[in-house]
Amino acid sequence: MQALLGRLNGARRSGDGWSALCPAHDDRHPSLSIGLGDNGRILLNCHAGCSRAEVLEAMGLSEHDLTLQEASGSRGPAAVIYEYLDRARQLIYQVLRYVPKSFVARRPDGQGGWIWNLGGVRRVPYRLPDLIAAVEAAEPGHREVCVAEGEKDADRLWSTGIPATTNACGGGQWTDDLTQQLKEIGVEVVAVLEDNDRAGAKRTEAVARSCHAAGLRVKAVELPGLPARREKGGEDVSDWLDAGHGADQLKEVIRLSPELGPADLVARRGAARGLVFTRLGDLLAEPPEQVSWFIEGLLKAGGFSVLAGKPKSGKSTLARCLAFCAARGLRWLGRPVTQGPVLYVALEDLRSEIARSFAEMGADGADPLHLHIGMSPDNALTELQAKIERERPVLVVLDPMIKFLRIWQPNDYGATTLALEPVLGLARDTGAHILGVHHLGKGQRTGADAILGSTAIHGAVDVALLMHRTGSHVTLSSEASRYGEPFGPITLDLDPDTGMVTAGQAAQEVSNRWLFSAIAECLDRMDGPVTEPEIIKRVPGSKASVEVALREMVKAGDVARQGEGKRGSPYLYTLAEVPMLTNVWLGYRH
């Protein structure tokens, strides 16, 4: 097991097993669970949907390799040893390739021996010193480096005179830090040599997104003449050269390969995913998913939610309060919040109003709050994706969501679903929680049905937060679609001096207190006993709620009732001569 864990980034104990960054996709938060079954079989479960086969392939392992590794704990001599050196050409770690194809990494222990994992070691691009020399020798504007699938392909490219690199421990292990190191040595363009299988497409998409976030130009090099893309086991640049293609032809293919823009990345994300099937037996054996909360018990990291309310109900005020709490690491409505950068897209409010609002809360220039104020551009989602990749926010607020995504017909189920699906995918891929501010519809609809537009909105989000005005109070409740327990409604208290919103009492309790007070005041003003219809006529609220409140006050001894409650002898109500001081309405009586 230790040899397996040594191939994974971020491996750590989690319950009875381990968790780590999944090598088969561009993982930001540990989504791979590792455990041991009752029969000793190693269990692997990627909660983002990667199959067991994909995870093993990304680590350069097969089921046979895994069995041998666990059974013997040792191997024969390595067929090839690839060395990873620092800028001074000092050895940092090695990758050993075995036959049949499998890989193991090791690092010097400082005493002439080896440590068989890369725990705590900063990864570097393969052949870093050679890359530095090649970039320094190239003219500005022509400082291009190829990224290959593995060390064998990178070495083959160097043999043709093409500077190339890769990363250790599988195609799914490319990181933003590797991209940053390429940028630091002066690389301007990264050309990704794509294997013709689904793992190759996913790797190209991951490297391209990382390069765009770092400000580098990126190409996707698809080699002509390779067979159609396969599910796995595709051919690579070495196979292409072995088939008789020359180095000059390869250089021309790379030169003519188009650069990828943000729109290309969105298209590639969908194409790279494909369908992923899991056997039921493997599914039942998977360890439970570890929940990572953005707001404890309410909103998950990597989740998508909507905050909906009537116009002028305070939606933006509440959303800005949440943004400030996330930037500062403060509790929001009494719940712990994960601290981190926040992106806030404000498409309706004035710049001066937003600045005043955050300043009153106590925000200053040191808070990691990034705001877009104004119109939504045509390519808003792709630009937002690039910003998320750079800033790594814990929260993104779209205010209002419908304008950001330009959903001009929110009642159209198909169009709304098509617009919202990429937002959910962006949240899942990046680990940022995305909150869309939206409106409630007209009328008195309740629950998720009150959200303006198609039911596709509630279907797309994980949680719907609903704001309503009840009498003199604004309430908040949640409708959970995928996780968490519904809560509320609770009242919201606004501090007029700071604009901070805090959680008040349960809305039903506040409503009852208000009704108790109103009934008491009504009876206090009457000259004598009055009937129930007269009280209902004079007290605001529904007939049913007033009837319930009146009976509770009679039961508590706050209201005296006489009569038989039938024709000719109706119930008559008066205030009790000595109301109990503990009665909840007493503090509201004038």
C-alpha cells in the first residue's frame, strides 16, 4: 500500500483508509479514496467519476502490477531510470520504468539509499536544465516547449531536436506549479503532444487550462495519421515517428497547430469527460465520500446554489455579507465559513454603492475580494473560468445570475438547463462554491416553486436559499436538492450601521409573538368582550393563524373566554385580569 500511496499527491489518512488527489483528472481537492477490502483487495474510488481503470492508468499501473506490488513488495531491476534534476543538475528524484510496463518513484535518503515515495518533494519538469538552456538559446517570441505524455516520449522529442518535458507519475499529475516553473524560465508557448485516447484528451485540457491561467499560450498537437481516438491505450508521438514520419514533418505539424482559446477549453472539457461506467460491485465497495463544506452543514465546496428573493428584499445585501465573511473567515448566520479569496460579479448596483456597502462592513484593501462591476461580456463564463483558475476562490457570487448567463427566457427549461450545466461543472471542477442571486416569481408560491422561471433552476443547483418578507421581517429558508438538511425559515436581522446580516429567531416564533401582541392590543382597546370574528377582522394575518394564536392565549391564561361557542351563546374574549408575566406577547404590548 505504501508504494501505491507514494505515487499519489496529497495522500493522507482518512477514517479507515486514505484520501489523495486523483491522478486521472485535474483534481483540486482530494477526491480519491483508497481503502482495503475484506479480501485484501485495494479499493480505489474517485468521487469525481474517474473509473478504477483510469486511476490505475494515470499512475502507470495495471491490475496485474497492483497485485504484484502488494504480494511481493519488491521488483526486479528497472528497465529504464529517468532522473529529475534541479537547475544545478542535482538529483531530486528518479522514476523507474519496469517490464511489464509499470513505474515507481524514489528519492535519495541522503545516506546512499532511497526513500520509495515523493512525499514532501517539490515536483519539477522533466529535463529542467536542458529546458533552461534551450529557452535561453531561442529568440524571443519563439521560446516553445512541448509537453509529452511521458519521459520516453520526451526523450524521443529531444532526439529530433525538439525541446520537450513531462511530469512524473502519470499523465494526470500535471500541476499549476509545473506550469509556473516553465513560465519562470522564460517559456512562452506550450505545445501539448496528445495521445489518441481519452486520457490524452483529458491531459491536454488540464495542461491547457493551467497554461491559460498562468498567461502562457498553448497549442494542442494532434498528429495526422494516428488511428481514431480510443477509450484507452492510444498511440503516441513515439509510435508516430516509428511509423516512418520524420522530424521535419513533426516540427511542421507543431508549427501549424492552432493555439487554444478559452472557448476551445470549454469545448474540450465536455469532450474529455465522456461516459464513465462503474460496476455495481465496485460501487458498493467504495468508501463513503468525504464532505468538504464551504459553509458548515449548508453549502459544499464545489457546490452550486441560488439565493432567490423578491425585488428589494435584501438579496444583494445578504450576498455581500456572505462574501465579506468568506474573505475574513467570519461566521455567517452563525455557521463556520471557509476563508479564502472571493470573486463577486455585480451587474446591477453602482460602484459607489458597492464600495460603501463593503466599507461599512469593515472591508479594506487587504481583503481578498475581487469584483467585476458593470455589464456581462459575451464570453463571461470562459473569462470567469480563467479568473477562478488564477485566484482559486472559495466563493463566486453572480449577482444576478440570469444577467451573467444571459438567460433571456428563464421559463424555457431546455435553454435554462443548457446555460446552467456549465456553471455546475465549473464548481465541481474547481472546488469553488458558486452562488447565483436570482428573483422569486409573482404570487404566493412556496418552496422551490417560488423561484422565478423554469424548474430547471432548482434542478441545476444543489441548494436553493429563499428570502421572503413576512410582516415587518425578512426570512430565509433552504430547499436542499442534493445534500444537507432544509432549514428555517429564520428571521434576518440587519445592522443599519454596518450592513451586516445576522440570524434572528425562528420565523414561526416571531410570527406568533407578533400575533399575540396584535391580539392583546385589539382586546385592550375594546370596551368589553368581543367575538372571534370581530378579532379576526381587526388583527392582520390569515384567519387560521389568528384562530390558532387566540386559542394558545386562552390556554396560557392570557385571554379569558366566556360563552358556550354556539349559536345564541358565542365565545366572547377579553384580556385576563392579571396576564402572566412570562407570556411571550407581553413585551410587545404598548
